[in-house]
Amino acid sequence: MLASFVNRVWVVAESGQVVPGELRVFLSEGTLVMASPHGIPALGTWRHHDGHLTITEEGREYEVEILELGKNAFRIRIHGPGEPVNIRFTPAEQLPVPQPKGR
């Protein structure tokens, strides 16, 4: 089975333009969830058709190259105005559910 980036939680491991630790989830119905430990979560959309990935954030479409896709790594290059944005993701760590304090 080929690796998939869909329905997995990815964490930014390395990027010159995106803060490491931010999360991305490409939901199977086309929603892109973007979350940061220091900001408000945001939603976008994505589609993959005929080998081309497109992301839409805040009403703007961006063509995206998939540079690497495996079980433990997902690297992309987003083309938009200015320099391309390179991002290397790794799977997000699965953490236990926090327990209420005092128990």
C-alpha cells in the first residue's frame, strides 16, 4: 500500500517559513486543518487531481509539489507569490488524554 498524507496529523519538523510544531491535517473530504500552539486554528481546503496537489488558504489557491511521501515523512513545496515555501512534516506524536488536575 502506498503511503498517504490524508487523515493523518502532521507536525512541521522543518521549514524556513513555517514555525516548527504547527500541525496540519488533510481530511479526506477536502478540508485542511491548520493549528499552532501559539495561534487560532484555521481551515482551508485541498484537492489532489491527476497528480497535482492544490491548497486553498484564505481564498488563495497554491500549487503544491509533493517532494517526499512516506510513513514517517511528508515534504512539500508550496508555490505562491514570492519564494516557494518548503515544509518537512513528520507524524505528530500521539499523546495521552490530559487528566483533570487534582486526581
